Amino acid sequence: MISDAFSNLLLENKEHFLIPGEVVASVQESNSLEHAFILLTTVKYSSIPVLDNHSKFKGMLTMPLITETMLGLNNLSFENLRKLTVKDVMQTDVVTIRDPYDIEETLHLLVDHPYLPVISDEGEFTGIVTRREMMKSFNRVAHNIEKEYQIEPITVETTQKDNKG
């Protein structure tokens, strides 16, 4: 469990954790893979959220999923990118978090994921929480915790005395 002092300082910056869905690059499941490939290449991301026509989160599309589709037995082919849609190759078993999200759960999940899609109870894509923004908050806490709290080391004697009394 995260200590209250640390959590309070960390959450002071919570409004910066969520990058709103309106500004996050995404593709629709009905888009061609060619379109998605061009978009991913242009924005220089390795993955991107997939939405339906009603802004509902459907999955993720990654550059490796696209390149696997392009690889033939003997050559690289762009033909499949024109024939297939995002829905044909997207990943649907994606770790997401609900809005509002639990900070402790989010921290645990960000260890293994560079960002987490945030979904409303109705399944609408509301944005992403990134490891980068969380690390910026950790950095702020690390530099400011002693301005807000008096921190004293726990000694072995103090711990033993507390356990006896």
C-alpha cells in the first residue's frame, strides 16, 4: 500500500496523468492497414488505440502486427495492407483501466506497459495514462517530499523499543 504522505504528493499532479482521448492519435477498426501504417510511421509510435465509430475502445494496433502482415515467405509486400482492415489484425486482449482509476493499480500496470488506455464504464475511450507522466510526478515527489514532511530514519533501536512497548 502506498503511504498517505507519498500518495497525497503524487496525486497533486493527477490532472496531468490523463492525456485526453481527443489529443491521442488513434485509428478506427474499419481503417485500412495501409492508412494505419502511414499514421504510425508519421507519428513515430509503436502502438495506437483502436476505436469504433462511436469512440468505444476496441483494442490496440502495433507496428509489429502490421509488419507481420507485410512479411511474405520471400519478400515484403504492401498488398495485404490495402486488402485488410485494422480489425483484421488488432490486438483485443489489452490491459485497460477504468475512469476513475486507482493510482496503486495503475502504478503496478505501468511497470510492464508504456501507457494504459483509460475507458469509461460505457466502454468509451477517454484517454491514456503514460509511464512518462507518472515518472515526472515521481520525480516531483522525490524532490519535494522533505519540503512537505519531516522524514527521519528508523533505527534498529527504535524499532526494537516500539515492538516491546
